[in-house]
Amino acid sequence: MTESYDLAPNDRADESVLAIVRHLFSVMLANVDGVVADADLEFVHDLRVAYRRTRTAFSHFKGVLPASVVDPISSEFK
């Protein structure tokens, strides 16, 4: 899974974080059917990597997004 984000140095930090998280969420969703169908272990791998990266993103970007947004989501990803 190669990550590529269309971010620019002048982008707002919160918008950049949301773009990254949205991308990771779309990767998770794109792999669910393959995991459920037990089609290929690559689906499981890609889903798990996106999940871990999402959890890590929320822990690294504290202060960029309001705690009222981050805390409930972070607790769901533990």
C-alpha cells in the first residue's frame, strides 16, 4: 500500500490531517469486502495497515484537531 497525499506546505494543518484520515478510511473500506470474502491475505494486510496508521495519526496530531473530535475517535481505534 503506497501512500500519496495531495498536500501543500501552505495547507492548514487540520485540513491536511483530515485528508490523511479520509484517505486511510477509504483504504479500510475498500478492503472490507475482500476480507469478508476471504479472497486474499493482502486485503487483511492493507486493512490492518490503514487501521494502525489511522490510530497513529490521531495520537501524533493531538492539538491539531479539537479534543472533542479526536478523543472519541481515538478511543474507538484502541
